[in-house]
Amino acid sequence: MGSKVIVTGATGMLGRDICLAFSGTNEVISERIDITGREAFLEYVRSHAPQAIINTAAIADVDRCEREPAEAFRVNAEGARNVAAAAAAVKAVLIHISTDYVFDGEKAGGRAYTEDDGTRPLSVYGESKLAAEKYITSSGCSYAIIRSSWMFGAGGKNFVDSVIEAAQKCGKVRAISEKYGGPTYTADLAEAIRALAGKMAAGGAKPGIYNISNSGICSRYQFAKEILDFCGLTAEVVPITAKEAGGPAVRPRTTELDNSKIEGVLGYKLRHYTEAFKEYIMRKRGNKV
């Protein structure tokens, strides 16, 4: 792409991998910046005059959003509106990270969700992220909204690490068995976003919404068993319901994402999540892959 790129939320799990993916051929600006101050953020963006802004900043703790709805909307929705306004003002492309939680998980036959399917979030988190999407699509900026799911990667709290830690400390892992989704490695997601940004800059991809996730879906119960099998850990994996897991937020039942659109643009399919999580663990152990 060879551009100046601002990355918000650069210290987060996905933000870090975005910075790594884009840093080879771009000038990446990753200073900590508050997206909730409209005028201050606009001034910041104008001072750098980027060609692209990648917004990964968000409150992603689903239960926290349920407990603090005003804060969730302030950051996830109004913050995104500020970013979109700034992108429009300097004519930068905005790449914004959204979520599978904009869906209710009840699509007939458990089929995968396309970008054109109707939305119906069940949680404050999902509602705030959907509000962000609506702000962006009406902002007048050129944009790509990325819907992804069940992220794991270096530099942040994630399910893979939690499973391994629980197994080592307690010898038992409790995992929900009735909800299904697609685990996504942030390194793979960041590389796909980098490739999409390049296509957009060259006119080979249109603005719009894109689903991007690793291939395959599972329950967290199944995922936990796969993680422990790969690590050679013999802890007990106990299947539980969402109600037993607790927490105020309702999660969708099945949110497999149809990646046909992004596959057509990029010309490749993201690898299966089982390959991805194994690489993540190997890298974390310091082994070559």
C-alpha cells in the first residue's frame, strides 16, 4: 500500500498484529489516542494526514458492556463516529473492526452469515458495534467494515491462553458447549486486512462490509479439548451451558461467517482455525513454525 496509516487501539491484541502487518511498507502511526474526543481526534488526524485509518479501539468485554452501556456506546459507537468523521475530513480510507455479535445466531439451519444478512444483536456490545457500523456507512468516508469472531492472539486476554492456564493451575476447564463460532487468529486477520487495504488502494476492492475469519467453527468446549490435546495436557474439560457460565450478556448461539466475499477479493481462503491456533501456541513457546 505504501501509505501513512493511523492505527487506533494499537496496544490491543489485534492492534499489535495490525501494526506488524502494515509496518513493512507503510508509515504506521500507533500513538495512544482517545477516539471519544471528536475535535481533538479530528485535529490529530489532520496533523498527520493519513491515507488510511484502522480503528481497532473498542471495549470488547461483552459483560462489561452490559454493565456499563453508556460507556460501551461512548467508546464503541460514538468513538467510531468520530473516527469516521475524521477519515471523511481528510479523505482517508477507514478500516473498522466490527463483530459477529451484530447477529442473533438464529439463522435458519445454522447456516453461515453473509454480509447482507439482517442484523439483530442480543447484547449491549453487539448493539454498540452495530451503531458504529451505521455511523460509518452514513459518514461519507470510504470504508471497509470487518466483521470477525472469537479472536485470539499475542498481547491480550484470549480463550486459548485461558484454557491452558486453567488446565495447568486447576486440572479442570469449564467451557460452554451450546454456542458455536469461528476462532480467528489475529495475525491471520491482520494480514488479510493488509491485503484488502492494498486491493482497495489499487481499485481492486470496493468499499463495504467484509466477513473475515479463519475457516471452521466449533463450540468453546470442542475448542478447549483441541487446545489441550495439542498441548498434551490431561485436564478434565467440563461442558457447561451459557447460564452456568454466568455473566449478564446474552451471546448468539451460532455465528459462523461466510467468507466468500473476501475470498473472492483476496484470491485465497484463510486457513482452518486448528492450524492457526497450533501456530499461535508454537510461536508463544518460542518454537519455529
